[in-house]
Amino acid sequence: ASSMDTELGEAMQRRLRSFGKASVLFYQEPIRMERAEGVYMFDVEGRRYLDLYNNVPSVGHSHPRVVEAIRRQVGVLNTHTRYLNDVVDAYAERLLATFPPEIDHVVLTCTGSEANDLALRIAKVATGRAGFIVTETAYHGNTTAVTDVSPSSRPGQPLPPHVRVVPVPEMFRNPVGDPGKSFADSVAAAIDDLEQTGVGFAGLLVDTIFSSDGVYADPAGFLAPTVKLVHERQGLFIADEVQPGFGRTGAAMWGFARHGVVPDIVTMGKPMGNGFPMGGVAMRAPLLDRFAEEVKYFNTFGGNPVAAAAGLAVLDVIEEEGLMQNAREVGRHLLDGLRDIGNRHIEIGDVRGAGLFIGLELVRDRETKEPAPELASQLINRLRQRGILIGAAGPFGSTLKIRPPLCFGKDHADIFIAACDEELRAIPLA
Ligand code: PMP
């Protein structure tokens, strides 16, 4: 073995010695990552990788504006959240200004999981009921309560008694005439069931781009009949914006806006601090007021001055660099380019998404639409070898999850499209 292989082997063993079986690494040949800038990451050998996986550093890796905001604030004040502080209040105001006027209160947390955990608690207090509805392959985070509503984290396990799942309106395998109605019908049946079993209906929690379900963005507006139904049945609509939020869909700051709905509660995370740990729950004021009467919620680090400074810089960069518009334009270019090579590769079953959040679904057979997770895995590992980072999602792991930083350019998109085209040609058909 070469010295490089030996070094990688040693690095992997070192990782396992401390982190054991819980260690999660990407790729058959994991990467020893060293630094990153813009849309590129660099390993310890100085090898460059085009990043299409990472929606945490959403305005670009190590963006100088965000780095400087964090650096400056950490040298001035970095403390818990029980003092008045202008940076924190300025951030809350800037963030709330991105929402419809009905959503006028916020709690800041450190992660998306904390945000969803808190959202469930708020919904339970507001409704006095405990039942939640989520999609079949949803992921909403890692706390005990949130794992209960994350079927993708508990494969093969029975659902907890207070949780019901519904299929996502999936226009690829089960094209229905009216996806809005079909989703609402599924949710109505789940509400009936929660009520009949005495649990009661507290809320519907969905990722508004259905990323872990396999990326389902269209048709825009399909959520509207369901949100109307949820309100008629006295439940709350909780939009998990951890994935689509902060401009990624190119259409608006928030994924729910594409559907023309206003949630009761919105949860946020990942791109919020461009890598500085941040999450949040925004909601209609009466919901938080009611919750605060019963529960003393405190988060030591959530929305501390450094987080607020990072968050402000992220909002500035999205606006000043026109990243939403870039997501829209480059996303369109990427979608068109991938559909174009789809005409040449029968393994590409579907290309779908919104803005810079695209799912490319690989199939073994276009007629039967049998999913091709092995092909997805081969392609992902081949792309890694040629310096392109990408992951997979969906119930079968057969959908490439294309989610680059929002400063991704058309030239970067072309590199990716050409690489997919070549690698798909090189992989022997099974
Ligand atoms: N919601 C969704 C839709 C997510 O994708 C994730 C993270 N993958 C979370 C919530 C949880 O966020 P965190 O890992 O920051 O706790």
C-alpha cells in the first residue's frame, strides 16, 4: 500500500478508537478534509472538491463576511442569553422581517433538532393534544421526541402511538391527477385515526421540500389544501425549513412560500449561521405567549451574540450577493442540463426540484421505475474520486440530493453535468 493509503487507514482507525460504531463517514474512501472556500473543499493533500452536498455553508464556505462577523463579535461579547444586547435584537428583527406578518415571534436555538423539539412542545401546549403527522421517510432531528417523528431514523420499528405517517405526493411513481387533494386526503385519514384512538391531532410537521423523502417540490401550491384542512381540524401546520429555508429554492426565503401557505410554526437550522451552530422557531405570537405561561424554556447558547452576528452576516450576504436569484437561475440551468443528459441515459428516471435543491432519481428500468440504489452509490463514489461531492436521499437511497452552496455558478453546474454524463457512460449497466 502507498503511504497515502497507510495514512488514511491510520486516520480511520484513530477515528474509530474514539468514536466507535457511531462514527459516520462518507464514501468507500473517506476524505481527510482540511479547508474550504466558496463552492470548493480541499483535503490534506490539497486536492480540490466541488461541493454539491453541503447546505450548511449555504452562502459559501468560509465566507469572509461571516468569518469576520464571528471573529469581531467573539472578541467583544460572547455570553449566555439573559442580557439585553442590540446585536441579538437586531437579528431577531431582521429574521422576522423575512416572514409573513402573522409570524412575529421567534425563539433561537442551536440546532434544527432543538427547534423541532420545541415546536412539538409548543404545538402540544397550544392544542392540548399530542398527535403528530409526518411523511413516511421524514427526518426532523435527533432528540428523543423528534426521533419519534422521524421514521427515517427508526427503520423497521413500529410508529409510536401518537405518530401517523402519510405518503408524500410523489408524482414520479404514483402520478395522481390532483396531488394537492391526494395529500390532503391522506392527512384527513390520519387525523381521523388520531382522533378515533383518543390521541387527538396537534399538528402536521413537514419539510416543505420533502428532502429525505426524495425531494418533492412540485407542483408549487400542492400543500395549500392540506394546510387549510389542518386548520379546519384545529391543528397546527409546522413547516420544517431546515433544508429549503434561507433562499435555497430560489423562489423565496422560505420553502412554504412556494405553496402559498402561512404556517403556524416554522423551524430553521443548518444554513442559518453558515456553519456556526444556529437554529430557531418562528411562530404566531399567541402560540409562544401561551407556551411561556406554562413552560420556562431557556437555551444557554441559542441566539447568543456571536450566533446573532453570524446570522446577520448570512442575511446580508444572501441579499447583497443576490443569492436567491442565483439559486433560481443556476438551479434552472442545472435542472435543464440534467434533464438533457437524462435523454441519453435510461438510468436517469427523473430530475426534479426547485432552485438549488434538485433530486436526480436513478432507476434500473424506466418502465417499472425500479429504484437503483447501487448505481447511486457507485456514481457517488466515482464522482468523489474525480473531485465532486454529492449525497443520496429518498426511501431507497436512489435519489441524488443536489444541494450546493448558493453561490454555485453555471460553470460549476456544467462541470457536474458533464461528470455525471461521463460516469454514467462508464458504469456498466447491471
Ligand atoms: N430537519 C430537517 C429537515 C433536517 O434535514 C435536519 C438535519 N438533517 C434536521 C431537522 C435536524 O437538524 P440538526 O442536525 O441541526 O439538529
